[in-house]
Amino acid sequence: MKKPSPPLRPHERWAQFRFSVMLAQGNGVRRDFIAAYAWAELASQRGVERAKYVKEQLEQAMRPDQVQLAKDRAKDWKPAR
């Protein structure tokens, strides 16, 4: 039986948040609203309040099917450990 993954350390949730902002703005990476939303969703689930604002802003620029795809990706995400 596979052991559950250990919880993320605090700096990891902030890294998820910062990566979502980079993806949303296209800073150093190709702009990708779907990936940005997925990372913001993960950070939000882990207690980063500012990630909720990023998600709200992205939702205004995305179609509903894109938002759902991003939510599905976040739900299916598993840390590589």
C-alpha cells in the first residue's frame, strides 16, 4: 500500500502561488491561464489567501470550459516525491 505524501512545507505553497502569477503574466515563461489557474487553486487550497484574487482575475479572462479544465488539473495533481 502506498504511503500518503507528506504535507507541503510553507515555502512550497508560496512557490505554487508565485509560479501561478508568473504563468498568468508571462514573466519568464509562456503565458498560460489554465496552468496559472491550476497552480493558484493549489496554493489557495493550502491557505494562500492571495491566490483567490489571482483565480478571480483569471476567471474573467477565461472561458468556463478552461476554468473547469484548470480545476480538474489541480484536483489530479500529485507531488513528485
